[in-house]
Amino acid sequence: MAATKWEYRRRWAHLFNEMSIMREMGEEGWQLCGVYIALLYFKRPLQQ
């Protein structure tokens, strides 16, 4: 069985735009996989 390959992206966020960024990324198929200070880290399976 082949392992899933992922693409990753990070976005700067702050209190006033955090939810809209998460909504936008979710609609594009991204999954939130980490948060560090003002950065949100996302991943999604690579389109092949």
C-alpha cells in the first residue's frame, strides 16, 4: 500500500482573521495540523 503524500502550507493569522482563514482553507480541502504563535499550519493530500 502506498503512503499518502501531503502538501503543506502555512498562513499568518491574528485574532481578527483567524476564523476566515480556517474557513477558506477548509473549503479548499486543507486540514489544520498545527498552530504556533501567529502561524497556522495546514496539510492536504497531493493531487496526482
